[in-house]
Amino acid sequence: MDPLHHSKSSVKKYGGTVEDYLPIHHWFDDSKRGFAFITHRSMRHHSEGIGWCIDTFGKYITLSHGKQDGKQIPVRFIAEQHILEDCGRIPTMKDWLQHMQPADWMRKVGKINTKD
């Protein structure tokens, strides 16, 4: 789902306007810029990502548009809503990573240059 559609869903659920929620929903989907495939969600669509979202945006957003101007909405609620809409549940980071197959290059150990 697109950040705009997630934001419209947040408006229906919590009030305010789309602009109140877009930064959070764009943050979750920012990894699409690097790889627009479903696995981009492994970067932030998990329980740990909810914590990172709170670290980024704070515990609450304050609605600054519309009838509910000044109303506080927990960022956790918005983050959970985003992940549930995309994944149907809130996975952990482990849930994502345990299903990814490491490539050979991921196992390579580089040589350290000790000559100065």
C-alpha cells in the first residue's frame, strides 16, 4: 500500500488530515527507493521497526490540521497500523531475516592491510 493510502486510513481511524501522518508512512516505505520489491519491508516492517519509528518521531504526534488540532496520537498506534495493513501481522526482524538466503559474497572476509 502507498503511504498516501496508509495516511488516509490513519485519518479514518484517528482523525486529523493526511499531512499529519504522511511522514511516518513515508518513513516505513522509504526503503522502496533502493529496492521496490516486497522484501524492502524487511528493513522496517517489524516490531523492532516500531521502536525505531518511535525513536525517530517521538512517542506521540500532535495533530495540527483539521478539527482535532492539538490531539495527540501515539506513534506506536500509527506504526502498528502500517505494518498490519501491509503484512497482516507484526513480525519480528528475525521472522524476516531467517527466511533470507545468504549469498556467497556475504560470507567473505576481507584482508586487513597491515603494511603502512
